[in-house]
Amino acid sequence: MGVNILVAHGGGPTAVINTSLQGVVEAARASGKVDKIYAARFGAEGILKGDLIDLTQVPAGTIAKLAHTPASAIGSCRRKLTDADYPTVIETLKKFNIGCFFYNGGNDSMDTCNKVSKLAQAEGLDLKVIGIPKTMDNDLDITDHCPGFGSAGRYAAEAACELALDASGLPIHVVVLELMGRNAGWVTAASALAARATNCEVLTYLPEVLVDEEKMLRDIESAWAKGKGLLVTVSEGICGLDGKPLASTGIVDGFGHMIPGGTAQHVTDQIIQKLNLKSRAEKPGLLGRASIPYASRVDQMEAYAVGKYAVEAALKGESDSMVAIEAHRGSTYSFDLFLAPLSKVANVEKKFPLEWILDGNRIDERFFDYAMPLMMETMPDYAILR
């Protein structure tokens, strides 16, 4: 008799989270060692309710469709488990006789993995726990990067290029683009590709550096005066010199994080009111993390690989770990996978390197050496006629 496994999603879905799920299911089936394949409906919420989806007999053709299905096919949540929740989690694991548990998520999800693993050990359960990395924010430690980032980065980069061409082709207003990233600016940094691929002026602001709004406006006015059009890209979570977000919804999510919002509109309002320039705010929001047409080939490949690797590792007896990526950049890109201790990645946030931020609003070439292989195979090549 084989082992029963449980997979769950936590946090915001990405364009490739379902591809990792596909990797889990297909690896479990290929192993010949798995009896039941369960998925928690809406992540931790489903575990607490004992609401599991049985994927064991789902047709292979349906599982294959996960590779081009956006969002979370099994549902996700932003529920941060409390000490009072964990006994219920353990009861669900016992009820369904779960031998391997896989949680696909970011920092908070890895913390959940770590706590479940330790509690299971204390309860004497034979449970293998492996975290599967997923976050478009790209802020998990130890791993070179996270599945989800390459696709979100590509979306940000190409959307910024398109807006930059529009801003320079009809230079009548400053365009301000807001991208997701509460504390880490990896995705917004990708938008700076527009400065390399177009003839538009581009200023980029990440949450790793506090923003002097007066200086920001002076820099915007100076860049606008060059007459080439101007695109300003901002992370949703950028803060002023007082350390407070330039814009906030005032709402706290299920993980206890303040939900930012309206940053592009705030900057646009300041440009209009204080510089007397026309300005437009743009915010793709969720489209930036879930767009399948913009999904990166490397991102899809790695997302599948980490799901597959997690199952193979657990069935070999590995536990208390997260799958991590070691990248090899050169004339061609390749990667290897390894296991990182959950205790080393849980709740640790990897920020964008400060040395890659120039003058507070430009991105160093070293970032593109790092990110381009993950986002796209070639640089955008536009016809620039002026």
C-alpha cells in the first residue's frame, strides 16, 4: 500500500503555480509509491475544515491543462495559522492518513511548513514535509530565485516597454505605472527594461529605498524636460522618508501585512498639482502575476521541476526542507535543484540588492544579467524611427 500525500497552495497565485501542482501530481503517479493524492481546497482553510480534493483519479489530460491554467486550480488563501489552529491541522493529517505534505508558497507558507513539521514530530507522526517555492515577489532566501518571478517580471518588463513607447510616441503626459511588490522590488525592477529597449525616459522606484517626494518631483520634472516622454514605475509599497507608504488601503490581510494601494494615483496627483503637468496612472494589478500569455518558458519549466523534485525528495525520506534553485548563467541558462532547511527560509525576506539601485531611481545592468534568462529569451526589438 502506498503513501497518501497532501498538497496545498498559500498566498497569491502566480502564472505558474498550477504547473508546480502538475509536477507534484505527475511525479506522484509515476513513482508507484503513492496511494491517494489530496489537495487542500483553498489552502490552509481547506486543511482546517478537512475539505480536501481527491486528485487521484483525475484524468491525465486534465492534469496536463494545469500548465496553461492561471491562478490556483485548487484555491489558495492568506490565512496565517495560529497556535490554536495546529491541533486541527494535525487531526486532518491523521484523518486522511497523510504521509507527505507539500505547501506551495512564499515566506509565510514556509513558516507554516516548518511549524507543521515540528508539531508532527512532537506528535510522533511519520510525516515528510517539503516546501515548494512560489512567489512573484522573488523574496525567498537561499534559492537563487522563485518560480512565479520570471513570468511576473516578463509581464512588468514588456508592459513597461509598451507604455514607454506610448508615452514617447505621444508625449503629452507623464505615465506612472504601479506594480506589485509590498516590501521587495524585484518585479518593479524588471520594468526598467523599458529604459534599455525604448527611447523614453524611465524612472523606477523600489520599496528598498525610502522616497524623498520632493526629490522625486524634481527628478520627474528634469526627465520630462528632455522632451522624450517619461514613464515612472513604482512598487506599490514604496514609502516616504517617514517610513510610511505613500499610499495605503488601511487594510491588513490574513497574513498580518498592510495592503498597499493607490501609489501610482498618489504620484500622478502630485505631478498634476505640484508640477502642473498632465499625468496618467496605470495599474495592471493581478494581471501582472497571473497572465498566462506572458508566462516565461524558463519559469514554467522550473515550476514543474520544483513540484516534481519535492515529491521525489519526500518519497526518499527527505523532510523539513524547501526545494531551492541553483542557477547557472552563461551563454546558455541551466539550473539545478537542492533542498534548503525550512528553518533557514521561514519568514526571511530577501530584498532587492541596494547596490543595484542607482541614484534612487535607476536599475543597474547587473540586475538584467540576473533576471533576463528567467524572463525572456531575447530583448524586445522595436522599430524606433525618431
